[in-house]
Amino acid sequence: MTAVTTTPEQLIADSRARIDAIDDRIIGLIQERMAVSSVVQEARIASGGRRVHLSREMEVLAHWRDALGKPGTALAMTVLELCRGRV
């Protein structure tokens, strides 16, 4: 039996392909989150509420910060901005 040796170049190429696949999944999940957020906003407006619920957004920011540290807050702000839709 022969051992397979992976070159650094192949390791990098394989890892980049995995990163690209993960990025595609993240983008898909964000698009799904945007669609669900739109449903919530429409229901809230239809029931006489406001489109944006600031206390809920604070919960989301805290969740991301707790999971990812300070950069998580900035990332969550971007996700929230995407999910708010047109203001």
C-alpha cells in the first residue's frame, strides 16, 4: 500500500474549495433568513405594529456577540441590515 502525500498546494486548493462551499451555504442561509424576516415584518405591520422591533434586534446582537465575540456584533448588524429590507 502506498501512502498518499498531499502537497501544500493541493491542501490549499482543497481548503479553498471547502471555504467556497461554506460561503455558498452561508449566503443561502442569509437569503432564507431575509425571506423569513420579510414574513415577520409583514405580519407585524398587518397587525398594527412597526416593521422593525428594536428589542428583538438587541437580542439578536447579544446572541451573535456571545457566540462570536465583538466581531459577531458587527456581523449581526450587517445581517440585520440585509433583513430589514427597504426602509
